[in-house]
Amino acid sequence: MPARNVVKEDILESYYHIYARGVNRSSIFNHDKDYVVFMSLLKRYLSTEVATNENGIVYPHLYGQVELLAFCLLSNHFHLLIYQQEEGAMQQLMRAVMTSYSMYFNKTYRRSGPLFESRYRASHIDSDRYLTHISRYIHLNPDKWQTYKYSSIPFYTDNYSAEWLRPEKIFGLFSSKYEYLEFLADYEDYKATLEDTKRELANN
């Protein structure tokens, strides 16, 4: 089971479930473009190629330091499942993504002040069993999860691939891709762990 805390641990070669929501539970994604912008930020920092802005300033390049295994973006919160290879990489990624996205959102919607309720929450995952359940929890978050556009589910169920999204470590815990899809569809087993996961988020 994961440690029940916010980021008090920052351990290399470790898995983390990351969660953040809008201030006062307000929306952080209003339109399709907002989801696309957030995903483009993940791509910016996690792709193999170094990205620069219009002035040639290099953005943080975290490929090889942290891997994104799964994600789900919903109207007022998001979930990420990551593998941190180097100590501090998770914090660099989240600082860069959340700061850049907040600036975009405030400018687009002519608002000011914090967009997110607090600093992101991150639970350290220290067992393969809980790792697989968290991946399922993230993917099954939306009501119509099978066709939801703003999660990593297309990379698991279809032939989508991207260098910034790395499902291999999850697939490696199953005998085949199809076994993982059966695991997702096993809703009764999912319900058995759902309350534990909700309590985990509440305690963070």
C-alpha cells in the first residue's frame, strides 16, 4: 500500500499517484482546447526532443528522469501515474506543468489568483498490486471511460502511442495487453478497492 501523505518522500526509482483539483473544486478545464493544452505541456517536458520557447529559452527536459504511465483529466481535477527515475524529477515536472497551465488558464479566461486548490498531492506506491489498481482507478474515473478522449485509455486499448506516455511498466505486470483490458473490465474487483483509493486521496 502507498504511504498516506503528501510529498514528504521523494524517492528515486519509485511510483507515485499524483492528484490535484481546482480551488474550491472549480473547473480547471472549460473547453476541449484546455485539455489539449494540458496534454501538450506533458508532451513538452517528457518528449525525447528538447523544447524551446519563441525566444530560444530551453524548457525543462525530463525525459529519462520521470515517466508518465497513465493519466486522466476531468473538469475540476486530474490524476497522473508516474515513475520517478531521478530524485526531484516529479517535483520539477509538476511545478513546470501546473505553473504553465495556470498562466495559460488565467490569461485565457481573464482571471487571477491560484487555479489549483493546493500543491499537488502525491502518494508513493510500493507494491505491484496497488500499482495496477491505481492504473485502473485512473482509467475508470470518467463515466464513459472506454471512449473518454482526455485520459491515457486510448494508449492502452487502441494502437495509439507517444514517446511521452509510457504504459510498458503497467503492461509488464500482465501476461498480455488483453489481460489488462480484462482487468479493467472486472468491475466487481474494482469496487472492492475503490473505497480504499478514495480514502487514500482524502487522507492526503
